[in-house]
Amino acid sequence: FERENNYMFVRARVDGKPYRLGFDTGAPNTLLVGAQGRRGDQETETVDGLGNRLKLYIGPSTVQLPGLPPLNVPVMRAPIFPAITEGNRAMGQQGDGLLGLSVLGNRSFVVDARRSTLWIEK
């Protein structure tokens, strides 16, 4: 992983496209910011950490982390998500969203902050 301002970012591929995602141990699903919903996605509403009402679109996608086989998991897409984009801007970092726990499947993760290493194990 990449550590920036004490936050972990992970490189992942979602449906074959590369993303830099913040690793969020509290997020059940991956969230892509700046992404439009796709045909078949379920539309839902939420409120971000700044109190903004937002539309999210959730649907199945293939997510792959380096060195692991791809997994089909739910992925949320948000055309805008001010709490994340403004937080990234304020901290001077660049991210495309959040990597949620569903990408682990039935595995667990281990973090070695001294080595900037995150690994997934059964």
C-alpha cells in the first residue's frame, strides 16, 4: 500500500480500470467517486460526512488487488462525494474513492505499517 498523511491507499482494478483507493476498514463496499451509475445498478441515497444528500449507484463489479484473483463484489458509484474529494484536497492527496471490506471475500488482512505492506490471507 501507499501511505499518505497516515492514510492507506491501495492500487486496484475495477472492471479492468486502474484506481487508487483509500483502504477503509469501516466501508462494507468499494466506492468509486466521480463514477456514473451503470445499467442495472440500484439507485440509493445517502448523506456524506459534510451533510450533503447524495445519490449512489450500486451494482456488481470485478475488483482485483495486486497478486490476488479477481472477485465479483458490489461496488458503489457516486457522481460526486464532497466529503471525500474535499478531504483529499485538504490533505493534498489524490484518491479515486474507497476500497471496502467486501474485496476480502472470506479472507482477512494484515498491515505492517513499518514496511508499508498490506497483505491478504485466508
